[in-house]
Amino acid sequence: MTEKAPFSLAGRNPDVLTCIANLSNDEVFTPPELANQMLDGLAEAWAGSNNGASIWASSSVTFLDPFTKSGVFLREITKRLVAGLASEIPNLEDRVDHILTRQVYGIGITELTTLLARRSVYCSKWATRTKERPHSVARSFTRDWGNIWFERTEHTWVSGRCKFCKAAEAGYERSGDLETHAYAFLHTDDVSARMVELFGEDMKFDVIIGNPPYQLGSDGGTRDVPIYQHFVEQAKRLEPRFLTMVIPARWMAGGLGLSEFRSGMLGDRRMRALVDFHDASNAFPGIDIAGGACYFLWDQEYSGDCAVTTRLDGREHGPFPRDLGEFDVFVRDYRAVAILRKVLSRSEPSIIDILSADKEFGFTSNFRGFHEVQADDDVAIYYTDSGKRLVGYIDRSEITKSANLIDTWKVMISSAYGERGSYPYRILAKPMIAPSPSVCTQTYLFFSVPTAEAAASLESYLGTRFLRFLVSLRKITQHATRSTYTWVPQQSWDRTWTDDELYAQYGITDDEVVFIESMIRPMEAAEVPRNA
């Protein structure tokens, strides 16, 4: 074995792991550059907690990637250990063998990606080295899979759902030639015992690192259900010294079923560092993940503020020490915190007190049980079709939910509006006034007020950059749910509201105005709906 042969692949241009197409947006391959950024942060934290010692110079530190795909984390860790342990284990072949057999471990998520990971780490899909299989850079493995385990795992169905990951039986009960997506790391009642079962000894991992699967399709495939939070929680149960993962960022302010996870993450003082990519393509070139992506470093022995770095519009802000638990959601841009504090310090009633619930009148977005010509006792119903705002008519007697709101003036706003590209964003769709009496489908949320004058005042308020900036702090994807308006204070509905008046009212400084207006663009005139 020569000094260069086993690792010559890493020096080639291009790196093969930068050339692999992603299989899907929920199982995204990690670019080597991003993996190394995470490892740099880990090494810095280790040195800070160990009197400057290098983690790569320790022959006893163990690493686990419990959802390895390309093997990039294990490969980059191995490369660093090979360099760092040169003094302690001078012989290269002995050094490599020790690292691969005693320090780096992985759990594959599919058969294909497991073979890829073994090829990346062992230079062979078989970890054992024999006369017939001479390519593995490890020499003392007695099992072909080495320390990168994979076996087909089945879901445990209880009343149509998996006991462990909540996958729907209708979508994930599969024949033997299809992947089950029943991830071994999750499908256990005792993850510590599961590690012993997989690796054959009482494993205690110093570092858990990786990029977990992001989501599972739900019944019928109409929406996806996040799953990455379960991997984070399971990893914490193993009590590593350090945990670092890259995951979607929508947990910070939204996401289906993520409220408890968000509360736990924001309240966990062991979160040592957080790097937030508003545009996920800056972390994963060519990949669009709604809400962006982030990676974090969790330190079992740390307690304090989190060092937050924000990567936004090609610029890096931070790191800045942040109390992640200051608010019930995470305010991603540190520059917004001082402005929000000023607004909340006045303890004014929130505008959500006059905001409708989702599907307030019970009509789904695809409801079409109305007619086009108005008859006696008909009520206007506002809806959209193919992106157009339209109005039809429905008999008052057919409105059985929230009938007390029919005879109010309403300022309606679409519950979904998204943008791509660079700031400034508009954040919200254009509002529109619906005279009394009126109702709407689930397409819209609406604010209820008693008069046309109040509706016009409220419409002007929704058009201000100030209001849309406050909404933006809680709106992480295209969906503007009721809760995204939580931090917007009510006003008196007796005037046309302007940003200048609101900036003065809340003591917004000139620099803060510049910041707000760099993030939020003006609102164009509202679109008037037409008859179907």
C-alpha cells in the first residue's frame, strides 16, 4: 500500500461527490463544501472545550452518521483523522485501518446510497479486503459492510400508521423490490440498544453528524409530512458530546406538526451555533427548499446563547450571540429584533383579534356550489380560479358556519403568496375590500370591521411596509396563516395609514427604516375581483 493510492481520489478534479444528481428534494446529497463547513465548526467547538486540542488528533473519538447517503461526512472525517493522527499512528495503513474500524460509523438509508457511502469511505462496496476483493482501504474488517450498516427495515403498522415515523400504510406498504423508507435509526423503542444490535458493542458516540431525510408523502400524496425533526430528537437520546445536522429551516417559524419541536429547539440552551441559509441553494446548489436550510451545532456540555450566522443575498451576517428562546418563533435576521422589541413593548392588541380562522365559513378552496347570477337573498362569495380573483353568489341559507360574520365589511387577503429571488419582497398578496354581506372560500383570510370607512383604513394599513415587515418575521414559506399576523398591532380605523406615520409612532430610526425598506417593497394597487 503506497502513501498516496488510497486517498488519491480526493485530490482529483472534480470531486466525484460534487457530480451526483440528487434523488429527490427530501433526500438531498450534502456538498463536500457544506460538510467541511460543519466539520470546521465542530473542530472549533471541540478545541474550545478541550484546551485547544484538535479533535482530529484523537484516536478515541467516535463519529456516527445515522442517515448516510453519499458518505461525504464520513469520508471528510476520515481524511482529517488521517492527517491528524499521523504522529500517534505513523504507519498509514495502520492509521487508516484504525480510523475505519474504530472511529467512523454510518447507517445507510437505502441500498443504493449505502453502496455509494461504502465506496466513498472504503474505496470499495465491500469493506473486507481479500485476494478476490483487494480494493478496500481497511484491512481488518471481518464483515463486508464494515461499519456502514444497512438492511431493509419494515414499518410497524398500527391503525394504518407506522408506530415510529407515522408514515401512512396506504402509501408505504411495499413489495420487496421497492425501498420502504423505514429508517432504521427511527424504527426502534430504544435507540441505544439498537446501536448495540447494529454494531455489536456498547457504542457511545462522541459526535453525531449528518443530513437526515426531510419528509414523507402523506395519504394520497397531497402534502408532505416533515420527518427530519424525529432524527434530531432521536440523536439527542444517544447523548453524544456534539450533534450537528443540516435540516430545512421552516421549523423556525412554521411547518406541519413542528410546534413542539420548535419549542424544544428554541428553548435548548445547548444549541451552540446555528447557520441559517435564507436561500437553500446557497447550501445545496440547484436545490430549492421552501423556507431555506440551516445547520446547527449542539453541545451536550454547553449552556448559553447561540452564535447565529445568517447567509442572506450573498452576504454573511454574524455570528451574533442570540437567545433563541426570546420569542415563540425564531426571528431569523438579527437586525429585526430591536424593531420587534419596540413594537411589542407597547403591549397593544394584536390584529389577529379581528382576523378570521382558516376556512371560516366552511368552504374549501375548490368549492364551486354557487351560481353566477345574483338572486334575492344571495350573498357574494369570493374565490379564486386559475389564479384569478372572482366573485359568485350563494343563498344565505346555505351558509351555516360563522353566519354572524356575513354582514360585516371585510378586508380579504390570500392565505398563500410566494416569491423567489432577492429582496425586497412584497410578502403578502394584495388585499381587497369585500362589502357587506359577503363570504369567501378557504383561499382567503379576512379582517372584519363594521363600516366601509374602517375597511378602507385597514386596507391602507395592510399595504404598509411596516405591517408586512412584521408579518415577514413569522412567515417562512408562501403560506400566511393566522399566526403569522400575531405581532401586528391593531390601529384605529379612522384614517389612511402611511409608513411615515407608523415609523414615527413606533420610534423606528432612520437606519431601521432603511433596513425595513431594503426587505419590503411597496404594495401596488389592489386588484378588483370580477364576476365569474
